Amino acid sequence: MNSNYNSGVRTMSNLTKIFVLLLIVVVMFSIKTNYGGNITIRLNEPSSLSFSSSNYSDLIFSSLIHENFFYLKDNGDIVTYIFKDYRYDKSKKTIFLKLKDNLSFSNGEPITIKDVKNSLNSFLNQNFLSSKKMRKIIKKIYVEKDIAYIELLYDNPDTLTLMTAPELILLSEKYQVFTGLFYPAEWVKNQYLILRPNKFYSGGRAYIEYIRVSFSEDYLPDVFLANPGTFSGSSYNEFKSGIYENIYICFPEEKIGQNSKIAFYTLLRQYYKSVGLTELNSLTSDEESPVSINIRKLSNRRMRSILRYSKIELYIISSLKGDDENFKEFLRKKGLEIDTIYVSGSNLQNLLDNNPIKYLLIQKLFKKKTLLEEKINKIVREMSFKRFNEKYLKLINELDEVKFLNNEELLIDQISKIIDKIINDGFIYPVAQKRYSIVMKNKIKGIEMDYYGRPLFQKARLDK
Amino acid sequence: MKKALSFFFIVFLFIKIFYANGIGNLNNRVSKGIEDFFIGKYNINISIVKFDNYSGLSNLAAQKYYQLLVSRLESNKKINFIDLMINFDKNKGEFNLTRRNELNYLIYIKMIKNKNKIGVGTVIFSKSIDKIVYIKYFEDIINNEEKDILNIRNYGFKESVFFKLIELDSEINLFDIKTVRDLKGEDRYFFLYPEKIDIYKLEGNNLKKILSIKLKWKRPFYPTLEPEGRLLVFYFKNILYLAAGNNFSPVSKFFMFNENKWEELTDLDFVPFRFVELNGNYYIAGANYEYGMNYFNGKIVLAPFYSGNINYEYKLEKGVPLFYSIDFSTIEHRLNSAHIIDKNYNFRFYSADFTEQSVEKEKRGSSLCSMSNKWLVISDYSKLNDKLFFYKIESGAKSLIYETNVNGEVVFISSGFWKKADGFWVFVKKMKRYINEFKLQFWSKNNE
């Protein structure tokens, strides 16, 4: 009798739960989307409004104002807002991209198929790994009426997935305009940037009235980046970004003494440890790398004695500018003088080609899910600069060949060889790693995370 | 066992109401008293202009009593009763008093509670002699079971029930539908899509496409997350006109049927809703979307129309709040009232001169449509399990007569006909096994 009674109570309790859940579902979906409202996102201040994917913050910011050709959803679906139709014709080894009718840039000027072609060419001319991969496949690009044709050298249906790279964005050659969901309306340096809906956005105007990108810590934002698992609050949700950012010190010129390199490396390790970043002992991440890198560190006294008399000009990628004050304070305490010069990602190659840069602090973004060989390939191609030589080319080509053998052991062995070569050549040392979650207020609905860990705001709205 | 008990309970309730129809008896006596007073008086307009409920019955129950009384008075051919109620809230009726001048007698009704009985006090005021000419009080027992029945929300008068006549599968992006009977008496069905208008005729029980008009939109073009549009079809001096607008283009396409073909006229700079007559002049009434959004800006446009020409110089604009949908009640084409669902999902009612008469506090859905100045349908404030609320709007009144559940989300409602039945087209989005299905339904009254 008693057990029956208890089971009855349990059943009632379950029924109540179901009822409450149903009620919540009904309330959640009640009626049309609410228009208006604003969302505050805390990010690092971008160095410019040009596209940048050098760090996670920039990647998110760029996705708000620049439109990608394609988006890759976490479930593998490919989505586009600028093409009415796209397909790969295996028999012709050609991708067809048909532009939607009547699309416009944020200033109302027409987007044409030539803009698509130019944007694609601009992407292919960049130094990104994804650009290089595409370059190797594409035979020619041409346009007819409102269709762009991308003819491939060989059959490769995965090219469409390659085209989901965040770096492949729609640009205008003529105007300083934007193609993304929002356009920058007001920028108060060191404080905030207001993004308003681009009323010509190809995917449909945003529900949100404006986005405030905040660079200061004035008040708690609606969306921000945090270390995974460190923020808890009942009115917030945490989304794993699946992203990590590595900081490396590069020595693009050969003529630097080993002691100077190690002393500088020691200094940077100390600094990033002091600001709470994880030490990085591999080229990608410690848990996946087959090889641990243990670079010896110098004592404080030895390090200072080497660096005190070296006239060091440290070039730093602009996405790390947010650390500038902390870094200077750290140097002051150490009694060291180092000149810091910030450079944007887009100017970096040009600067390296024309100047003998000895010390370069750089940051790279990786998707956790990306295969290890892809990450190593990216490191070699994007960070070896002038040091890229035939040996590297050979190693990378061998890596490509091994990939097709479907032999995990051989693959890891080849990766280990490349890592060993990189470290022994001494042009890049891993320093620190940042990991992120995106924390978002519960009231924000409709945001999807894409494969590259970006929150997509196309359908973002506020619950009243 | 539970089912059996429920059945018993329902049967029990109906037996009870059959034998204890206190509200019906009360209504008979009150209405007979009023009718008796007007015996021998001809060509008079009367209306209830005040209705207070102190009876302890719920708002809904009191409103149903009001409907019973009105239904009885309207059916009396010897008096001209005008229903002016537009809302009933907090035990008080709200009335559209803009037609007060047309009335000869004003009726005040008050419901009270007297021990176990409900009483109704009736006062009739004569405007011609400026005096109260009739006072009468009746009461009757209304037991608890009857009160329960009165408080059931879906209860409606049998003769008022709308039902779903047909349901058709539809393409995803249907924007609007209109029906018209051409000069030869043949029915035509116009379906608006983003880039075309398909015209059908009825063959047996099937619709057969007879023509498709391509709609070519140009820049500026504002892509939308949820595209939608409106279609207007009307006759003027025996010529058929067609206009189509949407929320992604600032202009609407305008056509005239001339020499057996559709001729494109100058674009309209607003989205057309209705062809109306106001003070003897003809207008196309419409508004502009907030571009790329799913709501309209707060201006109703009345563009003077004469034989295919729009005179923008004399265009009228009337200010209203931002709104999701609007419809105009017309008698023939004469503008009688306007109905709006504003951006906060509140229903707003306007008289012909665009004076706001009432704002409902209870939220409604974003779709609404009126028909023949007689019926108004509004969707519910819900996406998964939508509802249709049918209001009677004759004579400037607005009384909720019937409501029914709809499986899915109502996307739009449009008035029209199917074969010989007048009614409402309702476009519904349904989720079935994680895939959206779109259904076009036609709702009609069983006695009209």
C-alpha cells in the first residue's frame, strides 16, 4: 500500500514536471519574434574594421560586419545568404555560384557577381592555410551573367566545405562598405563600438536594434568570453567555443643568438603566467601533440643580464594590443626596456618582406576539432615566413601523402618529424594558450554557434 | 473509469442546464419588457450604451448574457437595434458612442445579485424628450451548474459557430489570397507569392491555374528574415484592379485588367490593403512596412484613386501606432471602422475617422481580418497552439462570439469565399516531425 502510494506520488510528480515543461515550451515559443532591444558584447578592441581572424575576439567581431560566402554549421550543414543557388558539377569539375537578385552593400550599392569573383581572388591571394589549399585546387574562375564558375583542376567535392572558411568574405573593391548583418555606426576609441543592422543584409535584417561592442569593464555585458567553467550565474548560459588561441614568439630573421632567443622566451613565459594564461609546451595543444616541447628557461638574473643590453624591437600582432599596459608594467618591474610595435595582420607580410624583423609576437586561432595535421600545416605555412624552404615543402608534401595512407602511426610520426624540425630550426617557440567559452544571458535567443566557434547573430532576439 | 466519470459529468451538466435555464428565462423577461415598451413605435434606432455587471457572474458570463439579449433584440424586425459594444472588461461594457447621434433611445442595463438570484435592471432613456421613460427589474435563480456552463470559454451560440470547410496543402511562401467574382460571374482565386501572382479558377472541387503574373522587384531591396506581403483585388467602374506589396520592396506592383490582359500601371509607394470610400471619394488604403521588418510604420495612407490613376498630391495620412496587421470594415466600399493589431500584440479599434475607440489589454496574435463589416477574426498570442477568435462587428460593435483552436501557427488571415460560402482563408504553419507543413484552410459559418 505504502509503495503504491509512493509510486502514485512519483507519477503525479512526473506528470507535474511534464506539464510544467510543456508550459515552458509553450511560453518559450509564444508568438512572433520580438523586434528591437540591444545586446552588449564585450570583446577586445579591433585595430581596424578590416577582416581579421588572428584571434577569437577579432573573429567574432569580423563575423558581425563581414559576410561569409558560406557558413558551416556544427552539424555539417552548409548555409549561404548570398547565393540563390550553388552546386558542384562533378562531370565539369566546376562549382556554380548564382547570386541572389537585388543584393546590396550596406550603402545600397549593388553587389554584382564580379564582386563575388574579386572577393574570391582576394581570399586566394592571402596567406591563410585555407587560401593556400584552395589555390592548389582551382584551375580558373570566371563569371557569366549572374553566375560565378570555379573550375577545379581535379574532382574535389570537399571544395565547398573549404569555402566555408571564415576568411572567405564578400568585399567591395570600390567602396568602404560592409556586407555583414551589422555595420559600424559609432566608434568611441577605448570604450565601445555601436553596430546597427545593415538593412540590405542578404540574409534578412536583424531583429536586434543595435549591438554595443564594449571594450571596457564598465558593466556586465550580455555576451562575453570567459575561461571555460569559470563563470556561473543562473541568468547566463555557457557555450563551449571549441576554440583555443596560441601565442608564439617568432624569430623571422636567422641572425639572432640562441641566448637572446631563450632569454626573451623566458621573459614572455613569465609574463603570460603572471596574467593567468596556460603555459604551452607544444605547437598546437598539450593534450593532442605527440611531442612535448621543453625549451630550457633561464634564471631571472641571467635573463635580465642578456636582455638589459639588447636593443630589442618587439613587433606584436595588433590583436594582442589589449595586453599592452600590463606588459609595459611587467617590463618596468623587471627593469627592462623593450620597444613594442603593433602591426595589423593584413600588413604583416608586407612588413616582413621589407624589414628585418627579429622578434615577432604572434597569435593563432585553432578549432579544437580540426585535425592535428591541418594545424601543423597551418603553423608551417602561416608562421615560417622567410624561413619556409624546400625542406618544409617536402615535409608538408610528405604529410599530405601520408594522410591518404590511412595509417595513423605513420601520420603521427610525420607530424612529429615536422614539429622536431620546426623547434630545432628555432624560428618559433610556443608561449601560452587561451581557452574560451562564450557566456550569454538567458534572455538572448536564436544564436547559433557555427563550426568555427562563432556565435551567429542572424536570428538573435531578446525574450521580453 | 475517469473517461466514464467525465462523460457522466458532462451529461449531468447538460441535463441541469436543460431543466434550469435561469439565464434564458431572465433574458426572455428582460427582452420582452423592452420589446413591449417599443410596441407602436416605428423607425426608431435603439442601442444598449451602458452595461454594468454587479451580479458576481464572471466577465465572460455577463458578456454571454449581453449577447443573448442582443441576439433577441436584433431578431425583432419591428425595432432597429444597433449593437455598439466593442469590449467588455472589469464588469463594464465599452461602447462605440460615435453613432450616438443616430439613436432615438438609449438603454442602460445593470446586473446585480439578490441573495441566490441574479437580477437585471433596465432603464430606457428617450433622447427626444431627454427623460427616462422606462424602468424595470427582473430576477431569476441561476444555479452553480449554469454558472459553470456560462464560464466555459468555448461556449458559443450554435448559430454563430464557424467551421473549417476545406484544408489544402500549400507552398511555403504564400503571402496572401483574394477571391473575386468576375463580370461573367466566374470565381477567380488570386494567390500572392514573393515573385508571382497565380490566378486560379474553380473546376469541380479543384483549383485550376489559368495565369501567372511575374513580379519583378528592383532595388532598393531589403531582404527579410520573414518575408510577407499583401494583395488587393477590386473592381472600379467594371474594371478589375490588382495590387501587391511586401516587406522587402518599398514599392507595390499595380495592375489593371484591360482587353483580356493584365497591364502594369505605375508602382504604388505603399502596401495596399483595401479599396475604400470616404466622404464620397475613393481611396486605396495602405501603409508602409518598416523595411525588412514584419511590422508597419505608424501611418495609414489613403491615396485618392480615379480610374487607374493615383493622385499622390492629395494623399491622406493617419497616424496610428506601429502595427503588425490592419483591416478595414466597409459597407460596400464605405469605410466604417479600422482594426489593428499593434506591435505589442494589442487589438486596437478605430472608427471611420481614425479615432481610437478601444485598446484590448489581452494580447492577440499578429493576424486579423474582417469580412463584410460583419465579422472579424483575430489569431491568438501563441505559436504552437494558435486560436481563432471570431468577433461580431456589425454596427460598430465588437463582441466575441466564438473561438476555436487551430493546430499550428496562423500566418495570415484573409476574407473571401469558397464556392458559395463566404468566410476566411487562414494560412497555417504546422510542425510535423520537425518539418514545417503549410496548410491553407477556409473557415465559414454553417448558416451563412
